[in-house]
Amino acid sequence: MSSLAAIQAERRRLGALKRLVFREDSFVAAHEALGAALGTVIRRITWARLKSATPESFALQLGVMRQSRQHLLNVAQRTKSKPLRSAIEEYLACLTAWADGAQITRCLPVAARLAPSDSPTTDDLALWLQDDNVGCQTGLLRLDGGRVLFWHTEEDTSGYVDHSRLVTMSVPQGTWHAFLYPYLLPGPAFCFTAGRFFALDSLHIRRRPNIAGILTGTVAWLVWRLANEVRARDVIRAIAPYVDGSTINEINACGRKVVAESHEFGNSAIQSRLLSPISGECEFQVNMVCDNRSPLGRVESLPSGEREKYLRRFGRTTEALQRLLGTGKDDRFPIPQQIVGLLADRRGGEYAYANVDVKAYCVGVAAPGKIELFVGAGPALATDVYAPQFEF
């Protein structure tokens, strides 16, 4: 069991949730401003990651990143979807602007020493930084009246997260929000915009050598950016295959009914689950493929011992929800504060809801036309009080 003292110490280290707000005339300008605001942190992490790389591993990763970039350009060229084409072009422009704002070019001498024959560029380094999967867990519970209660934890073991940060980008087209890892573009965490919420959970998928594919962090950005234009499932299918694997959990409250879906994907396999409209039905995702006999399950690289630990995490959540649901009557459905209490559970050690790897968590309720969301920094504590900071 994670000690309360260790969790409290991690909360103190991370501090209160930091808000970064950028009001710009374009997404590209907002990303450049984001890079400039965190440039010192981004460069420090870039140097640390380069220092831990070997010439062999770095050269291999550079090749994968260049294939990934070319695959993105190929998708943009062949797609019939104008919004997707524009978003891919915008992503690459935002990535360059972010790198320029952060002055990643100052890290090139170290990269050049690792791969002297490959002549790494700033764009190479920027995309190389995006090759990262973080471990999380997400729950979706159907309430009475078609509402959806949801929760998510952000877990990371890299050691690079110095604060819990939430970025807001306001541009003429609207406002987008995302929990931010300092070395990643927004998207591969939890993020939201008007009437829509997304949460990403990493999966352990075997990487295929010499196969061009997209990083799941890239598709997370695209899904977030295209929230009001293209369905997440359609974006995920349009740009497959993938270098790695993830699950994107999606809540859409823009219509007369709240729709909640979970999309597992990796390599060329994609499988989606729709949360039932029946009150009391639940979907829960940890960092494993739900059906290990599925096409996606057959390319999972999760050792059996680790899968068993995730299964126990899954079981603890299922048992807790059964207790909270009680008899299943509408007036016995869990309230958000009870989910905050669930997220403070320290049973399960490093696989507990509350452990020192948790950098942030969120709990929310989606009803037709409205989502409210509470975000907490670091692991949850039983004394935390559900008080939504966002309504969208």
C-alpha cells in the first residue's frame, strides 16, 4: 500500500494545478507561445532523454519518426476529408512552432553526436519527444436520465513531470483545454472542448520493425483538435496503422443523448466499445487490452504477471462500484464525491488508484448539452472535495 506520507509529499512536490492560458489568432501561434513558456523545461527534458539514449536506439527512433511524418503526409494527401487534411497539416505546423518557441535547436549538438550520419533536425527532435506512452485508467458509468459519470487518473513514471499543468488555447475557432506533460503537445492525457471530453490510456503493444505508422499521441491531438468536426473513431481509422497502442475514451454531450465510447487501437487493429444507455452500466479501462483474444490482444506485449496486477486493479474497481451502486435504484447511484473517495483508495501499491505516480486526476458528469469537470493535482486524498472548475 502506498503510504499516506509519500502521497502527501508528492502532492506538495507537484503543487496546486497550474493554468497556462494562451489567447492567440491561431493554433500554431498558441503552440509557439506554449513552447516559449516552457522552453527551459522542454530543453532540460530533451537533454535528459538524449543523455539516456544510445546511438543505436536513437538512430532507430529517428528512422521511425521520419517514417511516421511521411505516413502523416501521405494520409493528408490521400484523404477525402478536408478537415482531417487541414488538421494534419496544422499538427505538423504546430509541432514546428512549439519546437521553435522552446528553442529545441539548442539541443541539436547533443543529438548530432548521437547520430552524426543522420543529421537530426529540430523537427526530428520535436516528433521524437512525442514518442511516449503514459499509464492511466478511465471509468465511465451510466446514470439515470442518460447522464454519464466519468473519472480518470494521469500516471507517469518518467520523472519529468515537475508540476500538474492544464493548458487552455483560445483561438477564433473556439477554446480547447488539456492536461499537459511538459515535453508533449496537448492530447495524450485528458483533454476537452465544448461538449466533449477525451481521456487516453496507454496500452502495451508490440512494435513492428520497418512499418511506417503514427504515434498514438499524434492521433490524440488530432481527435482533440477535430472534436467538433470528425468523430474520433473516424480519425483513428483514417490514419492507421500505429507505432504504439492506446485507448481513447470519448464523451460527447452535444446532442440530446450523451454518447460515451472507448476506442482501443494499436498497429493495424482497432476495436470500439459503446457505453450502454442502461442506467448502472459501466466501462472501465486500465493499461491492458480488454479482450486478450482479440486481434489487438494478440499483439499485446504485457507480461502475464503484470496483466494479473492490472486485472486485480480492474477487480477492485468493479467491487467498489458494486458497493456504491447498492441496489441499483436511481437514488443509489454514486455521486461524484464518492468517486473522489474511490480515487483516494491506496490498496494495490503501485497499481492503486492513489499512488505516487499519479500526477493528476479528474471526475466529471456529462448531461445532454453540458459537462462539468473537477480536476485535482497529484494523487487523490480522501479529504479532497468535488468542486468543478469547468463547465463546457
